[in-house]
Amino acid sequence: MDFIVVDDLGFRWLVTSRVLRSVGIIFVTLSSSLYLSLLGLSPGLIGLVFLGITAYVACYSFGMGMLGDRIGYRKTLIVGELISGVGVIALGVGKGLDVVVPAMIVSGLGGTAGGARGAFSPGLTALVASNWGDERERVSRMGTLTSASAFSGVGGSILLSIHDLLPFSAEESYRVLFLAAGAMLLVSCLTLIRVRELRRPHKTTKVMKASSLKYISKVVVTNSITGVGLGLAIPLLPLWYRLAFHASSFEIGLAFTISNLATATGSLVATKVRFNVLGAASITRALNGAFLVAMALSPYFPLAAGLYVVRGFNAGIGMPNRTAVNVRGVSAEDFGTASSLQGVATRVSQMSSGVGGYLMEDSLGLPLLLGGVLQGIGGVLYYFLLKDKRSAAKEVQPARRN
């Protein structure tokens, strides 16, 4: 079944939104550390800025998740897109660190530069889980969204590659491209208006059911360990390429372009091949960590970039499978809060980015080395904590269309 062609519940508009979002968000994510470095910040201070971004997004995401359970996940997607778009526009308009740093924090877009990052924003996982109850279908829907996002995310890395070709100063070129990225986020916000959402069970608790909390607590443990590793390694990865190998913006952008294509291909594979969902989710997470360790030990830029490309393909397979596993034992009325709580755990643990910057000043490869080990541990724990723990109460009730 081709989920992009079939316009059920406005799914094609959701895909369109993720495509536009990905171009803008990937550019901002990749360029943020480079831009802050251009403005004179050291790796340690850049890590602290990312710490601020992570703390803001953690609090914001949890609040939006709880709100989504009450007013609808589509609405939280729209609000989130609008805030990010305005923040990125401010990056393009403003000058100086007194404007750039707050705008970057409010946009919530600096940090991890995963190939399909543009697929995810507060309410997305909950919306998919709410609209489509079958786990295999959820994997397929999320696989379609992540692959479309990763393919289109190539546009964001291409924007970084052409930065050096623009007829402006380096700083002015970033601002022009920030304006373009912000415009795409605002258009993405408009497309979400066409997405439809099924009615969910009425919210019966202030936060979430005990059964949902019990299941989510296991996911949170693994997400927290993995998040610390990601925070150490990934936010400053573009800067690491530059400092470790003297790579240019074009070379860095090209590396992420190919990685995004690999991630997209992996997500497409996840929609076509029937993996053991938990096995694929766990193994790919552990392998992501192994690839980071190998990158840290790489003596050459092409080798490090090539390993990141293979890691992107592996991550593309894992993401839609983990999304499905993460809501297995969650009540339908708690999808928003539960998915946000998972995200909060990951975001809070990614505040390790503040430490990652200082570790990089001491030894360039150390953040990747430690981060990879932690992500590998997180992948192993993910399997053993969640195996055979499917919720006995699958409360995805027959829903009525709004």
C-alpha cells in the first residue's frame, strides 16, 4: 500500500509538512554550531548553548504532549511549527549573540543532526499512534514519514553546502539561508491545517494511567542512557568534522547529504521488510553506538563520513520500529503525554552536550567515543527491558472521524 498516494486522514499533507520541515530544520541543525563558532564562541560555550536549547525543548515538549491529549495532536503540531518558524526567522533577521542565542533556543532546532530529525515534533508520534492502531501499519506510516523527511532533509544539507558559494560574507550568507529555512517551516505549518485526526478516548486522568506509566518508565530508562550518549556526540558533529579534519562547509554538507539519503533508504526498507519490531529497534540502536566509536577512531574524513553514512542507513531502519515499540503498552488516551515523556527523557539527558563541548576541547574524539559506548548500552537495555512486555490492555478503540 502506498501511503503517500492514499489521502486517508490527510496523510499526504502530513508528509508534505514533514518534507518542508526537514529542509529547514536540517539546515539549522547542521549550521548552528558552525554559525556560533563563526560568531566567536568556543566549543565549550557552544555546548552550553545547546544545553539551553535542550532544556527548553524538554519542558516545552512535555507541556505540549499533555495539551495534545486534551485538545488534539494536530493542533500541537501546528503550534510547534509556528514557534520554530518564528525563531528561525529571528535568526535570519537578528545580528549579534544577544539575539542569535535566544532565537536559537526558542526555535528549539540546534543539536542532534539525525537524517530524519525533521519528521519529529511534539504530537507527531501521538498522532500516528492515535490515527492508526495496528502496529505494523504504524511502522509503515512512520517509515514513510521518516524516509520522506530524510530524503528531503538533503535539501537542508545542500543549503549548507552552497553557503560558501553565496555572494555575501560568511555571516550574511547564514542569515539569508536562515530566512529561507524559516519560510519553509511556516509553510509547513500551513499544510498541517489539512491533516485530519480521529477522535480519541476521553482523558480520564490528570497525567496518565498507571499501566501507561509503568511501561513508559522502561522506555525512559533506555532513552535517558542513549540520550546522554547522543548529547555528547551528535550536536557538535559538524564542528568536529571541521576541527578534526579541517573540512569545509561544502564537504560537511555533502557528508550529511549522503547520510540523509542513506537514512531515507533505511526507513523505506523498514516499510517493506517485516522485521521483528523490537529486535530491529534494539539492534539498530546498539549498532548506532558502535558506528560512533568507529568514527572517533577514524584518521581520515572520508572514512569518518562513510561510517556516518552507514550509521544513517541503520538508523533509518530503527526509527519507525522504535516508534511503534515505544507506544505498545500505552493507553490510547495517554499517547501525547507518553510520547512527550519519552522525548523529555531523551532531551534532558542530551543536556550532556554542555559536557561534550568541553570534552572536545580536551580531546576531539572523546565525545564520540563515550557517546557511542553509552548508545550501545542503551540499545542492549532497550531489548531486555521491553521484550515480551506488550500491554495487555490495547485500548485503541474504534474512533469516529471529526
